[in-house]
Amino acid sequence: MNKNLLVKLFLVSLAVSFIMDTVIVGSIRMLNETGEGPIRNPAIRFMARVIEKGSSYQQTLQSFEAMRARIGLRVLPVWIVDGSGKIDAQISSGPLPVAWNDLTKPRIIHGIAAHYRSFQLTPDMMILRLKAPRPTYLLVKIPQTGAIRRGFLGWTIFLFATMAASAFAGLLITFVYLRQKSREAKQILGRLEKGDLKARFPISRLDELGSLMTDFNRMANAIESLVSRVEDTDRSRQELLHELGHDLRTPMTSLKAAVDTIADHSETMSPAHRERFLKIIRSESEYFLRMIDDLFFIAEVGDPKYRKTAENIDLTALVQSEIRIVEEGVTPEKEAVDFQFNSPESPIILSGDPVLLKRMMRNALQNARRYAASKVEIELESVKKNHDGGSMARIVIRDDGSGISSEDAILFGKRRPRKLSCENDLSNSEISLGLGSVIMSAIASVHGGRIAISNRQKSDPVSQGTELVIELPV
């Protein structure tokens, strides 16, 4: 700990100790003035007992003073006063040294109250209530001898010294504790610097330091989470680069082979062969451009900062529109597929981005048409499935094809290496279950929904084909 800080803490402790001592001494003095404090003078009590047993207050006081003179004690000013302030007896002549009404009188028999002068720690007078038919008090003026002053001064110094020692001991314990926690903090920070993101403070108490340690652990958790996200992003970037390298190699190889073939043998090639190679170049170029567009779209929609457009959309009309577009895009190589659409009578309205939802539906319908044998069934319904009791729009797309394999169902919605070329019937802008499934899953997630795919034979052995379920909140 810094020396200047330690000195400041010590001075603050002394100041607090002085204030506490002053409050304690002042409290004791106030209690003594009211007769409820710790002051108890046995000599005054003895004098009171003697006076109470005497026949006359004045004679008893004179006898008591004579006894003091015989043993060599100085004259002690004493007064016996009634409740109104009238002097019934006294040793020294003259009026009372203090106005009677300014004195606080004891409330109980033989109770003692003290009177202090301003800025004095020792009382100058004591008042004792005598046992009498009417309120009667013994007023004794205390001589301020050196022994009495030294005694009170000694007790005062002892009190202040004790408080200062307690403050120093508390400061020392605090210093040792903080030094220990400082070493512990250095160890934790050292582990974090070495890459141990699991380093945390053990929380064993709920004081201010415990709260500070809890805040530090919370900050460390946030840092660990941030680093984890950075690592995940870097891992995704590496996977994306790997996919790009793998996927670009196939179309680029086909393009290079087709271009080299036409460049070397164009004069001897028949028009049919030349057209075939031009088709390869066209198909691979379209696939290449489509793949780049899909990868950029996935990167954009997967960004946590991505914000979709929010509009009220008639989901029933959107699905019907996309069905018509997919039906009109039938290629000569693929036989027509019968689309059957079932929806509730009332429209289903949801808030979302119409462009993204259209792309998701088109991808889903094109995949179903591609793998269907003869028909595709689309069912739209609204069900209550949210954890807060809200409704979900469910879109179920079923085809009667050969069905999806278990491996492809597990990988659905995830990027994975794939080897595709023009031989895989990728013409007419159809998207396979590679990046297309990732796009559909990302769009559903952006809208707070989910998507799942399964083989129909798992739930119904009689049926065949694939079932795609899309759920979106409405």
C-alpha cells in the first residue's frame, strides 16, 4: 500500500478517534450533570449519612468540619439547601457559588449530580439529595487540587490513548487484509494475462471488498464471453475461407477446362459440342455468382447488429404468391409437380421483413419441388406455442420424394463443405440443401422463429418423402 495513503488513513483514524473520545467524554459529563452518570463519591455519601443522623444540620456540619480539621484536612465548603434554594446550613459564609436554579438536582434519595464549568473535565460541585421529609440537598464544592486534576487528566489521557491504539490496531488489520487481497488480485490478474480466462476471485464474504470481487468476476465473465465470441467469429471465418476454397475450386476447374477445350479445339468441334461447353461455362458462372451472393447474405444476416425491416405481412398471401412463382419456374428436365396448399379461412398476419420471408419460402418450395416425385403439400396454421402464451405460425411443407437422410437432417441449416457442379442440375437458379438451408435457418432465427426437417417415414411408416416445418411468431 502507498505510504502517503497509509499516513492519510492513520490521520483519519486519529481524527475519528478524537471525535469519538470527545463524544464519550461529553456524554459522561452530561450524564453526571443529570445524576445518571458513573460518578459516585463515597466521601460525600458518608457525609450525607452523618448529617441525616444528626439532630441539627448546622451542628452536624460543624462537627464534621472539626473532625476534618483534627486530621489536617482543609476547609470544605458545604451547604444544605432546600428545594426552593434557601440555605438551611453551611460551613463557609456567603451565598451559593452558583445560581440555584442553574443546578440540576438529583431525583432520587442519595442520588448525586455534578456541576461542571465550561471546558472543564472535572466537576467543581456535587449535589446529593438527603433523606428528609421535604426535598433537601447537600451541596459540596470540590477543591481543585493537583491530585484530583492529575487523576482526571490521567483517566482522560488513558481514554484517548486507548481509542488511538484501537484505531491504529484497526488500521493495521485493514492494511494486512488489503495487502493480502492485493497479492491475491495480482495472482488473478497474472493468470488472466497468461490466458487463463477462468481465473476468478473466491467470494467468501459479502462486504464492500466482496462486492468489488463480485463485480470483477462479472467483468471477467464478460471478457471471457467476448473472447469466446471473437474466437467463434475467427473460427467461422476460417471455416468460411475453407468452404470458399473448396467450393470455388470446383466451378473454377470446370470453367478452366471448358475454356481450354474451346480454345484448343474450337475449329474442330461440332456446334453441339461447342454449345455443350458453353453451357458448362454459363452454368458454372451462374453457380459461382450465386454462391458468392449466398455467402455474403449469410454473413450479413448472421451479424448480431443486423436489423430487419418490420412490416405487417399477410403470410397466407405470401405463401400463395411464392407457390405460383415456383410452379411457373418448371424446367424441361423436371416434370411438373402438383402443389397443394391448405390454409385457414382468416389470414395470418405477422411482423417481419417481406424480402427475407419470400426468399426463405422460395428456397423451401424449390427444394421440395426438386426432390418431390409428383406432389408437394403445404399446410399453414396458427397455434399457441410461445412460452409467454403467444401464437406461432406453422408452415409445414411435405414432398413425396425419397426422403432426407439422417446425416443431411442433422446438418440441415449448418454450413458444410460440398462438391457441386453443373452436373448436379443447378440451373434455373435452384439452390441446393447446402447454403440454401443455412439461409432459411438464418432468416427464421432473425424473425424469432425456428426451422426443422425430418424424414416422414420416422413418424408415419406408410408415408415417404421429407417434411419441413417452419415456425414464426405472430
